[in-house]
Amino acid sequence: EQKREQKLSTGLLINEVKPEAKGDFRRGDVLLTLVHKGAQTELRSVEQLNRLLQPLDKNATVTLHVRRGERSAFISVSGLSD
């Protein structure tokens, strides 16, 4: 429903952010794409995101294109956790 209101066909809505989370993510943000080593992947499901992150080194840096309300930003996260 929220994605439709923002006129988005893809993306992952953030429902909860844990205190130990890395990056400036907020409840209600929509993760649009994952960028790693120049490859950009449109996000369609949590399972897909997990498959993309699983083979990466724990010290890898990824960048996520995030929609927050009417604005969007790129947020980089270094050092992936379980």
C-alpha cells in the first residue's frame, strides 16, 4: 500500500530498525537498489536481498538507494553483520 502511494513498483519497506543497525535507516524507508562493486540490483524481495548479501565478505561495503518520503538518498554500509 505504501509503495503504491509513493508510485513505486519495487523496493523493500523497512518496518523495524534495530538499535544496533548500521546506516541511517528509518522505519518507513524503502530500499530500492543495492549497489556493490559497480553492479546495481533492483530489490524485489527480502529473500533476494539476503541472497545478494550472503556471499559477500563481512568487511564488504554496499550502498543502498533509499526512498524516504519524497526524497531519495544513497546510504553506504561497511562491515556487514549477520
